[in-house]
Amino acid sequence: MKNVHVAYRGKDLDFRRASLLAKDAARESEMQYPTIVSWHRHSNQTMSPYYDGANPDSWWEKYGEGNGGNLEVSVGGEYDFVLMDAQGYDILGRMPLRNLSDDSGNQYLCYAPILGPVTNTPSPEACTVLDGWLADQL
């Protein structure tokens, strides 16, 4: 994996600013569409992706490289990012899924082509109840 360091001497380096600087550095390294795969913040040991028991000093880097990342960018000694070039990937556009609720407040994930464009009422043919295993799509 190629490594790049971005010096940052200003105050208030937050995630937003650091990620923009990392993407700028990736563009300078010939990436057309830099995309962050994983990241780590040194001062408070936060990282993404996160799971209980993960080593914050190494997990983010292993995950990033194992999932297509090929450029590591360190920003100001505070943030580290693993990036990949998303050039050539298809753009998803509008997903065929909708989140709806019934009159009792139960939430559902519904497949819009079966549900139809007019109704906002969940149906058993098109919808499944949202629970801890399903992601809210909106």
C-alpha cells in the first residue's frame, strides 16, 4: 500500500477537514474518485469500521487494505485514512426500497416495485418488519 503524509499545523482539525485533505492528497496521487474505506483517529482511538475487541491501532488499516484500499493517508498526525479509487464502479441511483409504517407504528422495509407507486400502506407481499437485523434505508 502506498503511504502519503499531509502536514497540518492549523487548529481544530476535525474529521470533515481531515477527510477532505485526505481525498485531495489521493487526487494528487492519481485517484480519480477517492473513497474512504476506513479511518482512525489517534487522540481518542476512534475508528471506522468498529467492532468490540478490535485493536484501534491496526484493525482499521487491515480492514481498509483487505477491502480494496490501496492508499494510506495520514493527516496532521491525528487522522489516518485508507482510500480506494471508486472509478469504474456503477452508481446505484434510486434504490427500489422504501421505509413505511403502519397505523400501529410498526416499521417496515418494502420492495417498491411490488408495493406500487401509489400506496403508503405496507403489504405482506412487498414488506418485512424492521427489526435489529434489517437496516433502515432512509
